[in-house]
Amino acid sequence: MQLLPGFRDFFPEDCARTNYILSVWRDVAGRYGFVEYDGPVLESTELYRKKSGGELLGQLFDFVDKGDRHVALRPEMTPTLARMVAARERDYKKPLKWFCAPSFFRYEKQQRGRLREFLQLNCDILGEASAGADAELIALVIDLLRAFGFGPADFVVRLSDRDAWAGFARARGVAEDRLLDFLAVVDKLERAPEADSQRRLAEFAIELSAVRAFIADPSEEAAKLQGILADLKARGMADFVQVDLTIVRGLAYYTGLVFEVFDRSGKERALAGGGRYDRLLEVMSDGKVQMPALGFGMGDVVLANLIASVPVASERRKAWLDARRAAEVFVVLAKEEHRIEALALVQTLRDSGFRTDYALSLAKVGKQFQSAEVVGAKFAVVIGEEWPQVKLKELATRQERLLEVTDLLNALRS
Ligand code: HAM
């Protein structure tokens, strides 16, 4: 009974690490005024066929349900979000700043940084067309990563614009309905063998050298993105961004600004990616709702790899995990005849908010101390022949003192 490829079991230590990531995501998104939402895990396959497009279609976990519906496990959130907002946009003040962080499913080849089930934080701003929203969203992606302990030496946000490529393609006679196919070739340029790119570009009568020359000089694009760059500079974030025309993104709905976040070592796949999708709500609502929008997704898999490889980030994670170990206090019962008093004390400690544990059955004192260490308790409270006095022992320093049980709560609090 093996795990399916690309899926993960979450043992308690794995859950704790994932909870760390979720807690930082939620904390920083909250600091930026984003509120949480969610949608269904299963959607009609049609939603992704029509709205996501691109390589995602080959990666759908889709099937026919018992009601003969063609359905798919969600590979991404954006089409669901667009559907939800288009249906109830009047109920919310603009701009909407929404986030979610559930699981997604893609039938991808299992590789470093890519699984078939993963968590993805989605942050989106809807109803705001200005460059101020672009900069705010990029600042958020930067601050999310800074909160894990990463600095400008660890990651970079690569900014680009699909309009620049649309202009390039149009000037070379690429028909509108082939634009996405052309963008797909550019999207693969960094990963595909050169001969493949050359062959695919030949279909558009475009030379690879022309594409490379366009990428080599992003100055025109940098001038257009000046407003966003100046905004980020004002926040002290200039070192985290760079204009890079190799970024076009693989999804069909993006309209203008696009970006991806990479680790500086270049060893990992993208940490996050997003952009503007100003026409998706209109398409989703058959023209009824017109609302500019932009957002990004950040997965947990590459992020966890990077946390493990950057010392500052792993120390920060360790400190967070240590502060949330299973128990703070372990009640050690040295005299079995005091079990009733011990149970009452355990209950009082728990009622007072202390994470408290104890041995469920008769055990030697040494064994109980071992259990206290295993659960990571900071303190042991020993109930023995001194009762109603107890020994309070700090496990790390092995310092102990005898005190009245009535003084225990105050002692622990201080
Ligand atoms: P995406 O580039 O497909 O964008 O995914 C965003 C991030 O999700 C990736 O950079 C990566 O961190 C993570 N990710 C994607 N696929 C996998 C996988 N198979 N295993 C592990 N991690 C993965 C989107 O999904 C867009 N819907 C994002 C967006 C939101 N755009 C606007 N709003």
C-alpha cells in the first residue's frame, strides 16, 4: 500500500512545518489587509478548459462523476475566484483584497519542487487598475518571503509584461489567435533545448536570435514599469526586483504585468508567480462584470526547500516550532497515592491555559521525566511525599524549587 506518486503523508512533524508556513502566510497577508476566502476542491472541468488554458490542461486530475459530470480537482484558484467575485461583486467594496491557502492538484511529473498535491497561497486584488495595486501586490510577495527570513541575496522577483511580447509578436505578423502559442514558446525558452525552441519559433517565422535580442535589452519595458519600480524603491524593496522579459507565464488569462519569484541560486523551480488578468471576470460573466484584477500564487514545496537551505530561515522556523512544542508542563507523579490530586492539578493547569501532559498509567519517575523531554516540556511539576508542596523543575537548567501547590500557577506564569 504505497503512497501515490507526488502525494505526501503529513506526520506530526510535517504538519508542524506546514503550520509554520501557513501561519506566516496568514500573518503577513493580514498585515496587508487581505481577508481569507475559500472555494470547492472540485469544479467542472470546463472551468479550467475555458479559463486556465496553457499547460495546465495537460495536468488536470479530472474524471466523470456518478452524475455524468466532467469534473476536476482544482489545479489553481484563479478561475474559481473570478467566478465567485463575478457572481457577488456588488456585495463587496472595491478593491477586494482576498487570500486563501488550500491544497491544489496537478498531474505533473514528480520532481524537485513539484508535486501532485501542494499548498498554494493565493493573494489577489480585484477592482483596482492602477500601478499602485501592482506595486502593493509585489511588495506583499516580497514581505511574505522576508517574514521567513530571506533577504535580497536569497530571492528575486522577475517582472515582465505580456503586452511587450504581444507588441513584439504583432510587429512580426503573428496572428492574434496564435499569440498564446507564441507566448508558450517564450515561456519554455529557459528550460527547453535550443533546437526545440528554434523549430517552434520557425512556425511563426521568427528567429531565436531576434527573441534573445529582445530579452537582452529590457530598457523600454523598465521605463514602462517605472511607476511600480519607484513605488517599491520608496518601500526599500528595490533590491528584490528586476525587469526580465524571459517571464511570460504559462496561463492563458494574463493580460499585462506578469512576474515570477526565483531563488538566487537558480537551483529551484519558481517560488511564486502571478500577474494581471484584467479580462477574466468579463469573460467569466459573459460581459456583465468588468473588473481589473491581479494576483499571485506561492507554493509550499519550493518554499520549504529554500527554508531548509538558508540558515537564517531554518533558525527562524526552529524557534517557531520550539515555542509550540506539544507540552509546556509535565506533571510527574512520584507517589501513586496522590493520583487524584495530580489529576486535579493537571485539570487546573489546562484550565489556566498551560499545555500540560502526564503519564496515563503507572510509570517509574525516570520514565516520566523521559516522557517530559520527548514532548518538549519546559517544566516538570513533581508530586511526591512533600504534598501539598510540589517540586517545580526547569528541565533545561535542571534547577528546581519546592513550593506550595497554591503558588504553582503564579510561579509558572512568571
Ligand atoms: P502558477 O505559476 O501555476 O500560478 O503557480 C504558482 C506557484 O504555485 C508556483 O510558482 C509554485 O510555487 C506553486 N506550484 C505550482 N504547481 C506546483 C506543483 N505541482 N507542486 C508544487 N508547487 C506548485 C497559478 O497557479 C496562478 N493561479 C497564480 C495566480 C493567482 N495568478 C493570479 N492569481
